[in-house]
Amino acid sequence: MDTLALDLARFQFAFTVSFHIIFPSFTIGLASYLAVLEGLWLKTNDDKYIQIYKYWLKIFSVTFGMGVVSGIVLSYQFGTNWSVFSDKTGPILGPLMGYEILTAFFLEAGFLGVMLFGMKKVGRKLHFSATCVVAFGTFLSAFWILSVNSWMQTPAGYSINEAGQFIPEDWLAIIFNPSFPYRLVHMLLASYLTTAFVVAAVAGYHLIKANHNPLAKTMFSMALWMIVVVAPLQIIVGDFHGLNTMQHQPAKIAAMEGHYDSHDGAPLILFGIPDDQAKEMKYQVAIPKLGSLILTHELNGRVQGLDAFPEADHPPVSIVFWSFRVMVGIGFGMLTIGLVSLWLRKKGKLYQTPLFHKVCVLFGPAGFVALISGWITTEVGRQPFTVYGLLRTADSASPIDAVAISWSLTAFVVVYLCVFGAGFFYIIRLMQKSPTRYEQALEARLPDGAEVPPASHPNRLP
Amino acid sequence: MDYALIWYGLIGFAVLIYVVLDGFDLGIGILFPKASNEAERDLMMNSIAPVWDGNETWLVLGGGGLFAVFPLAYSIVMPALYAPLIIMLLGLVLRGVSFEYRFRTKRGKFVWSIAFFAGSIAAAATQGIMLGAMLQGIEVDGRSYAGGWFDWFTPFTLFCGFATICAYALLGACWLVIKLPQELADRYYDVAKHWGVALVLCIVVVSAWLPLTHEIVSERWFNLPNSMLYFMVPILAVVCIWQLFKSLNNHQAVRAYLFGIGLFIVSALGFSVSTFPYIVPFAVTYADAAAPDGSLKFLLTGTVFLLPMVIAYSGYAYWVFRGKLKHDEGYH
């Protein structure tokens, strides 16, 4: 396996997985939001909730479709490009993914049809159940796949057989491996935040156009309450996750913090240009002692630098260092937006401040950027291993030559950019339409779903 | 207990269910150019819109299951079938997004009709090619694939690809007869017959071609006394074919559909007779490829409960959307 083929295979996986994660991270949050909306509708009988539901349902169905197809690719890509990894980790990771398919994928797929097209066929209560089941399915899916990912970061409960395969010894230890609870909560909150910012951006956009739009107001208010609660919570959870990483993957923390050298009372490096050759941080702007305070919760705590680890085990510092800063920076930006919204709400000006609405529109994609930066931090920070400390990335790849991988990579890039570019365009177009009292559900497009002209629309479902 | 054998059966079951379910759904994509206008294509697509996602999940179960319980087979077969697999995945991406995109645009609708057709036919053909590549055998050295990058590209595998297109189109036509409004549906009886004839010819050719060129296969089939049992397979095939055409002639759509599925099951039996106990023909047996019992048991425990549930609620989804699509006056 030459290094070019390895790099191409890595790039291909990074490309397909990054594209994929955009969709589920949005659908996890959106499915829960839809369940809440439909629940509120059933409870209050206020039609505005079901109209908001129908508005987002169209966006949900496009996003979900893109998530499904980009996910199928991943379930086969382990084998095509990472066959040695598959052979060795299959006995452990395979069953976890098997459970993801059996508990989550089928559940989502089975009830998605009812959720999208079935309101008139099954009635309100059953339809609400279908929405809840789909939302629960997205949660289960996150549960299993994060267990898989966390095991690659902090492997536990295994032994190794003579063929070099990882063999299960204790399934509970495997599933609930040391970094799993932190990663799961961090990811779920990230999905909720991502969705909340998309909803806030769309609502903000329509409030700029017409600040009396009642549906946009409700969306905006709901999204910002979510942000007020989740943004600070996410920062706290992130801190716990970081401490957990320091315990199990100290080299990753060193790269994130940009510490080439070990320190007692380490500074917090805000900015700098990492130089992997010279092993030093150039032009650094740092706050003394704060690094130790955050990581060890002590002013003079010992923080290990990369010099504490063999050079062959160093992750690439610059990528991890920067992606971590992007994520944290956006996180604090989100916190600020939450606080400002509280202040505006108190003054009764939440819907009358176009500048704030514009900031929210600007922050619409922020969740996705933060989420992908976070994943880059943790995945690149795991390098040069696929299974941390045990299986090197270079020893995981398929015996496939660079030519074959570059062809498939080209095909993926071309098809993904066309297909998901078109999807992005359609979603933006859906978002540009104002939410109105005449929202049509998706079943209106089924031939036997009675198509009612908007003017005479009864404004509620049967 | 031989857990590996149970899993061999379960994975085979998942693949068979996939082929039967996504078969009609890919078949509809293959028949897309047959429709007289975009409105009819709307109907065709809507007849599967609520269920296609569930159908495709069985493919994920087939792949994911192989990774879980036969990781060695997964890691050999995937690189061996590299190119057709990637083409299949991209085909599935194209057709999958078309379900939503087609209804999101008026100007660009035809683009997604073409994408739906092209994606479906690419997925069907490559699935057949992969099946053919498995049947002709995969070269293995140690724990990895040792053949060339175009081993999958032979006249035999290409022919299998064509056979699969015929098979899926047949199922798709039967499904359309069941789901479309009466006046549109009847035309698809003839469509089903044409693809059915093509499929029968393909099955005959493959059944002769394989044993003639592959001694290892012919030895299995013509090996007394087992042959007595094996020859049930072609007999069953003849019964299915006969009943299929009889039902099509009598305009009994559901019956025709079921015997079409019967033909798929018989073909799967034929595949097993030709390759069992190999999971990577003719190099690695299911027992050699199996993960340790700890993994097999852990996943089996849940599967015993989950799989019947999956079948039950997937069935429910079909039940909710049962019956013919009612014809809206606005569509003609």
C-alpha cells in the first residue's frame, strides 16, 4: 500500500463521511422538533403548530433522503477502502452497527412513510406516534454509531486473537466504553443546536421580510429558547468531554491546545501558527496559567505536551489546533446570541430588531461548521491510528492501488457535488418560501391525497 | 449450535428480501421510459415513495450483517467488487434523491426522471454483475483479495447483469399492474410478459453456461445421490415460470407477482447449491469467515426479537398504503 493510495483513501472517507454527517445531524434535531410541534398541536389544538410542522416536514423529507443515500455509501466503504480494518474490527464494531440497522434504520424507514404521507390514512394520534418513533430512531442511530466511533477512540472490553482480530470479551464495556457517554451527549446537543440555528435563521429571514408573520415569530421564539438552554449546556459538556479526552488521549489534547512541550502551569494558547517541523508554536498569543486551569482545574497543574509521546504517534497539530478553535469560537458566539435574545425578549423587542435577525441568518450554517470542525478535531486527533493506540491507519487500508481509488474518488466528488448541490438548492428554495397558514403537507402530492386549492383550504387537517 | 450456519441463512434471507423488495422498486425505475408522460411517472414513483427507504435498508442489513458476522468475507468481497460496488452506490444515490427532487422542481423534473432511470438501471446491472462475479469465483490469497481489478468484467457477469435488469423489470411491471389505476395498469401485463420471456431465456443460458465453464459447479449439481434433491430446483423453476405466465394471461396481478418472487427464491436456492458452504466462492467457507461465537451470539440474541418486529412494522407500512392509487381527475 503506497502512501498516495492511503492518502486518497483517507481523503475519500473524510469527504463522504463529512458530507453524510451534515444530514443526520440536522435530521436528529429536526425530527425531535417536529415531534414537539405535533405534540403541542395535539395538546393545544392551535393550528399554527401543525402549519410550522408541515413547513419543516418538506425540508425534513429532502434532508432525510440525502442522509439515507449518503449513509448507504458509508456502510460499504469500510469494506471497499478499509478492508483490513474491517477484517480486524468486524467482530466488535460489526454487531454494534448491526444493532444500529436493526433498531434504528428499519424503525426510521418503516415509519417515515407514515410520517410523510400518512396523516390522512392513520389519523392524528397514530401519526404523532409515527413522528415520535422516527425521532426516537434518529436517537438510537446516534447511540450506536457514536458507540462505534468512541470504541475506536477509547477501545475497551476486547482481546486480540491469533489472526490479529479484535475479539469481544465484555459487550457492556465495549458499548459503554470510556469516551462514549461524553461523545454521545456532546453530539446530540450539537444536533439540537445546529437545528435550532437553522430554524432561527429561517425565522429571522422571514421576520426581516415581515415582522408580524405569526408562524415565523413562533419558530424564532422556540429556536432561541432552545439556544438559550443548550448553548451553555454544550460548553459545559464539551469541557467534560475534553477532560475525558485528556485522561484517555492526552496526545490529542496536546495537539488541540497546541502544546509541543509539557508544562506545569501551562498557558492557554489563543492563537498561533503551529510549526510541526520546528515543533514550536510561532507568533503565539497566550494567557498564562489558563490552560492548566481549564484542563486540570488547577493553576499549576501539569499539562503534557507532544514531547511526552513518541513522534510516530503524534497527530497533525495544525489541523486539530485550528478546527478546535473554530468549534470553540462558534460555541461562544452561539452563547452570546442566546444571551442577547434573552435581553431582547425582556425588552419586548425580539421580533422588532432586524440587526439581530440578520445575525441569526448569518449564524444559520454555524452549527454545521462547528459540528464538522468538532469531528475533524476528534478524528484527526486520533491519528495516526484508526483504533487508538492499537491499529495504525496505514495498516488499515485495502490492498487497492491509487489509480482505482482516484477514479472512485473523482466519481464521488462529481456525483456528490451535483446531487447534494441540487438538494441544497431545493432546500434553500423551500426555506425562502414564507411559512403561511396554507401550508400543504407532503401527501398533497400523492394522487389520492385530496389536493385542495389554497384559497379554499380549510386550514386544518381532517 | 452452529451459529455461523444460522447467520449464513440470515444474511441470505436479508439479501433475498432486499432483492425481492428493492427489485420491484428498481424495476419501476427501469420501466420509467415506458410511461407515456410525466404524470404517469408521478404515479409510478408515488406508488413506491412511502416504502422505498425501508426496502433499501435490507441492503444495508446485508452489507452491515456481512461486516458483523463474516468480517473476513466482507473484507475480501468488497475490494474484489470495487468498481461495480461504487457504481451501484452512486446509482442508488442518484435514484434515491430523485424521489424528493422530482417533486421540488418543474423545470428540472426531466433531469431527475433521467437520474431515477439511470440510477436504477445502473444499480440493477451492477448487482447482477456482482452476483455473476461471485458465481464465477473470487481469487484469494491469505486474508485478502488477490485477483485483478477487472475480474468482475467478463461476458458471463455482464450477462448476469442483463438478467437482473430483466428480473427487476418483471417485478416492477407486476407491481405497477397492482398499484396503478385500472386504465393505466392493463398495459403493464404485456410489459411484464416481454420482460418475463427475456428473463426465462436468461435463466436458461446462465444455468447452462455456469456448469459448462466451471467444473466445480457442475460437479456439485451432477453428483448422485444429491442430484436427485438438487433437481428439485429446476423443476420448481419450471412450475414458477408456468404459473407466472398463466397468471399474467389471466390478468391475475398479485398471483403473477408472487410467482415472480417464487422465481427469485428458486434462483437463490440455485445459487446456494452452486456455492455452499463457500461464502467467498470458491475460496473461503462461511465457517472460516465467521466472527468468533461471542460476536455471533451477541447479535443473534437481539436479532431473534428485532427481525420479526422489523418484518411486522414494515408490513404495517405496506398495509397503510395498500390498494390501488386512486386516479385523480386532474392527472389526465
